[in-house]
Amino acid sequence: MTMAKSSKSKENPQVKLKELGQELALQIQKGKNPEVEFGLRSLSNVVYDEKARMLNLGSKTQTRKFFDPRHARVFLQTMEMAKIAKTLLDVNKHASLRDAFYMAKRTIPQSTINIVDEQDESDSAIEDVELITGFSRERLNINANKMGSVAGEVTIEDAGDTINWARLGSGGWSIPSNVESIEFNSVKAKYIIYMEKQAVWERLHEDKFWKKQNCIIVTSQGQTTRGIRRLLGRMSEEFKLPIYVLADNDPWGYYIYSVLKFGSISLAHMTSSLAVPQAKFLGVTTKDIEEYGLKKHLITFKDVDNTRLKQIMDYDWFKNNKPWQKEFTAMKRNGAKVEIQSLSSRGITFISDTYLPEKIKRQDFLD
Amino acid sequence: MTMAKSSKSKENPQVKLKELGQELALQIQKGKNPEVEFGLRSLSNVVYDEKARMLNLGSKTQTRKFFDPRHARVFLQTMEMAKIAKTLLDVNKHASLRDAFYMAKRTIPQSTINIVDEQDESDSAIEDVELITGFSRERLNINANKMGSVAGEVTIEDAGDTINWARLGSGGWSIPSNVESIEFNSVKAKYIIYMEKQAVWERLHEDKFWKKQNCIIVTSQGQTTRGIRRLLGRMSEEFKLPIYVLADNDPWGYYIYSVLKFGSISLAHMTSSLAVPQAKFLGVTTKDIEEYGLKKHLITFKDVDNTRLKQIMDYDWFKNNKPWQKEFTAMKRNGAKVEIQSLSSRGITFISDTYLPEKIKRQDFLD
């Protein structure tokens, strides 16, 4: 079966999950082999949409049947996760992926077999439920990791509280794993800077950069969590705010940008809600190294850095992009990386007073 | 020289750093070899104080001289970091360890030699400055990592803002790397639960656990940052709040407790400001596995877990502690660990409704 989409179920994951159950019950009543059809999640079905500049799933589908020795276990796991999501939505509670795993790790009655044994299995089943229902796991009340901080002239409503991101001292607001139910009351900012390092965020925050420049500053630590991707995506879409990415001048920093902007292979089925196609790379670029006197702070690549750079250069979404290819080639020639924080060698507030204002004024981005 | 402590310099790191410089200038004027004497930071000088139940530095000292080929480089690095700290304090700005490294990584005039080449060197120099001045690096405006969230009936003043930890939606307050200048306006809570996992914090927060139980909930992710240790330490000391640690039932979870309560070898010179001797271990304990039906979720130890457990069992601060030795022995017998989140197998709010209230009611802690 392919799930028919009623207008109500498009908006409401509970309705959608109920419809899924009803469809399956109907198949069983008719004496059919219960089955469900949905998009194929495999590398062979991940396509880069040149026009939208996004990674998406292609049109290949798969059919999973209950009475099929290859499918039975996974079919059951998928239905178990659908049931867990339905329960969470019914009681209005959220669970982490790990929680959901433990909820599913139970013995099938009258057997010694567990529904899932490892979290890989429940994670994968949740991704299937995302595809089948068209709702992200956040909408199914299953949360990803919590990480990161935000500050700026923004007031929101969340979980019954009114929160002003401009009045939270040196700490800022701690970004939850799930930002779906946040309501934005007022947003006064011209753009958002997203950075991979908490320490850089603290630098900009102490310098009141967001106040002086009328912007919002957001950080995670390392790879961008789904919560932060959704937060940036929502603010980009709902308030047309430009998103500027501030990361190290190395393949790992560039990959953070790549995932944020274009999506990732493993989550290609969710790109439309998780990618932020408006994001631009602010720095640190290879050109900046010369321009801002950072040559002294080049750190020679290890083999793993060279390998990673080559992989990224060859991505479909970069390989026909001339400015990016020029950038990668320059980095390859350097054979070395530079960290954001090397800007501190020019003075503790150099990044806030000079580097960022200059780059933003001349709109010096890679796109 | 041993630094004489004027009453003013005891309170003010700027005064202290200035005195250090004046002392050295005086030595130079007298034609002496500039030197500084301070506590020896090495394993041989780390002692466990049975009475205070804390790891501390012993009484051994070292003297570092400028004109000594073994000391010259490190002497210079230490003075450079003292200078950077003084500058930061003068301009009222904070830097991360990485920033401080880049500020120190400069060429000595008329040479091709850098003051520091690797962050290890600047980090170590900062620890020396901590010892020489008696001020933690946070008081010297050099920050550690930012991490973690907090919620509860507490109002603070920080960086000019009044912040109510009870009114911050699903995210909570993002804990800064440096909590020295926070002022507590009002603290309405009976105890603090500190947990190693953000996902568990989100569970308790969604369940309004802190409100129902009149407590404060704090999380980092993995090892406790210095900022969080200081936050817990300050609240424990200033408001006599008990601190209960909620971690996985494994050697790594127990190590988190150990560092928080007793201090760590590498930071033994800072134990008095970084350790939280009042902390107690709430769970998950080996006894809980039976009591709360978690046996199904035992995860067999790898070699590395067994090795780590043995190391922890042999720590001075655990080896004569009968309840803890009993606990370690039971864990060793299990040869397996259990995660906090396995409690979700009993129901999504089981941890908030049953496990924690029961354990706290019967004061079922390891100390």
C-alpha cells in the first residue's frame, strides 16, 4: 500500500499514524499479507537536486511485507516505533532516541526474541517511520541531542514561558533538542551568525556583538544538531534572515557548512525540513589567511585531512561550483588549516571589531 | 621568592599579578637571577586528604629560575600567561584556553623562536599561574569549556541581566564557562540533581520534576566542565544544598562522580575551589538493577571497562570506603553496565514518577 494523504493527516502526525494502523488492520481483515510502501533509503536513491541545491531522495520505492523472511523483523520494528511515537504523542511527552530504543527493547510475548537488540535497529526504524508518515522524528516526539546556545534581540514563547534571548546574562538560552513548538513573538535582527565553537560564541557574546551588529548568534559544538538545524531553518524561512556560517578553515569546518546547507546522505529523506539552503560560508576562508595575517598559525594537514578534503571537493554539490573549487584548491595547496580562534593572535576582540564587520560589510561569502 | 600575600592581593587577581611583576622587577634590579617558587605539580606531590576527603597538593615546592637552561623556556611561558591574564583583567575581557594559546604564540623579538608552539605549553603555564597567584584561571579571566543547562526556582544576576531559571521554556539556561560573577538573588530548592546526560535532563524538565520536587536540575554532557563544577560548588557552599549525582551504572559514570566530589589528579592544585565534597551518588547503582527490573538491559563489559573499574576501585579515596567497595565488587560480579535511560523501559516518566522520588525519599545514596 502507498499511504493516501488526507488533508488532516498532513498536518497531524497522530492522525497520520492512526491511518497507518487502520490501513494495516484492513489488509489483515482482508486476509492480505500486511505491507507498506515508501521511499528507498539507500545511497542509490540519493540525488542532488541541482536546481534546489539540496540532497533529496529519488523516486525509487520499496515495499516491506510482514510475511517475508527478509522483512518480518524490520517490519515489526517499524510498527513498534510507530506505536511508540503514537503513545508519546497521545500522552504529550518526548523521548530521546536512546529512550525509544529501551522502550522497544522488549521480548515478543511467548518467545525469547527481542523486538530490537541494538539502537541501530530502532534508529533505522524511526527513519522509516519518518518516510512513511512524512513527519520528522521531532514531530513524532522523538528528540535528537540537545546542544548549543543562542543570544540576540528575539522574544519567543516556549513551553508556557516568554523568553527574551537578549536578557540571559553570559550564558544565553540553551537550545532544546526539539524546537518545533517554539513561537516567535518578535525578531529584531538583520542576520544570524552560526558558529561551530562555543568559545567563539562566548567571545562574540561578551563583546555584545549581536547588539552592536543587530544580529543573532548561535552555536553548537562540532557538528550541528538537528535542533539547531531546525532553529536556523525556521528563522531563515519564517523571517528571511540570512545565515552566515563561521567555522575553521579545514575540511571538517567546511563539512559542517555542507551538511547545514545541502543536507546529508543519511538524512536525505528529511532534507526539506533539515537543510538551510540560504546558508553562506563566512569564514575562515583561505583568502582570509593572507588578508588577516594568520599565516603563522597554519597547522599542517594530516593524511586524514587531505583525504577528507578530496572527498568534499568531489561532492556533487561542490564539483561544479567554481568559487568553492577555487577555495578547495587553495586549501589543498596550503596543505594546512587555520582555526577561527587564531584571530585572537591579532587581539582579543579583533574578531568582533574588525574581522566579522569587514567581511559582512563587503558581503565576502562563499555560496 | 615565595609570593607574600598582602590582604588586598588575596581578593584581587590584578593586584596579585602586579605584585608578582614588581617582585620580579625588584630581583632584576638587584642583579639577581629572577626566580619564582610555588607548589610542585606532579603525581608525587598529590595527596589524598582523608579528613577533608579531597585530593590536594602536598607541601613540596619547586623553584623556577630564568637563567637556567632547564627552566628558561617554561619561565618565559609562565610570565607570558601572567601578562595575558593581567591584560584580560585590565580590559575586562575573557579568553578561552585556545585564545590564550594563540595570544602567546608569537615570535620572541629578534629571534625565530615562538614563546609557545603547542597549546599544552600555554595550558601548563596557566596552571602554574594559578598556583603562583592562588587564583583559578576563571578568576584570571581565562575560561574553560561552555556546556550544559540548568532549570529550577532560582533567580540570578549575571552580566547585567536578571534571569529566572524557572521561566526558560524547554531549553533552560545555558551555563557559561565562567560562573564566578553570578549573583544569586533567590534560591528556592531543597537539593540539586546533577546528571551526565542532556537527554535525561530533558526528560526531567518536560516532566516538571524540579517544580514538583522543589529542586534544581543541572546537566553537562559527559565529563563535568569546570563551569558546572564551580556552579554546583558555589550552590552547595552558599546555600547548603545537597548535590545528588545521576550517572550510568558503569566505571565512567562513577568516575564523573569521583572527579566532582574528590577532585582530579591533574587539577589537585585547584581542588578546594573545584571539588564538591558534599556530592552524593544517587544512581544508577548495582542494587537498583534488581530493584527496578533493569536486568534485561545489562550491557556486558568490554576489557576497557574492567580495567577502568579496577583503577577506580584502587583509588585512595575509595579503597577504604566499605559501601563503595561493596558496590564495585557487585559491579565486577555483574561484569556489565546499565544506562540511566534503561529506566525508560519501565515507562517514559518512570524515572520522574517513581525511581527518583523513591530513592530520594529513602535517602538511598552512596557517599
